Amino acid sequence: MPDFQRLLHTEEYGFIKNNPRLGKRILLLGIGGSYAYGTAQEGSDIDLRAVAKSR
């Protein structure tokens, strides 16, 4: 299973912190898809789900 904390600090996922519509507006960030359901296999993609305040 990937280290999700470390993954969020990579350049690939930098948009989560740098995007003005996300950044400090994120209230809840979680894992979705196959990792959330426990059915992930090697090579499975990583799905993130977020709730952000509008202003």
C-alpha cells in the first residue's frame, strides 16, 4: 500500500496545496476507489476525495 502522507508531498500532487480553489479550503481529504474498498492490486490508481469550503 502506498504511503499516502508522503504521496501528498510529491510534485505530482502539489496541485492540492497550490490550487487556489483547494489549498487552504480543504476540510476533508480521503482515499476513495479500490484502496478505500480494500480491493487494490499492484498498479491500481489512487483516487482522492475531498470536501472544500466555497469561500
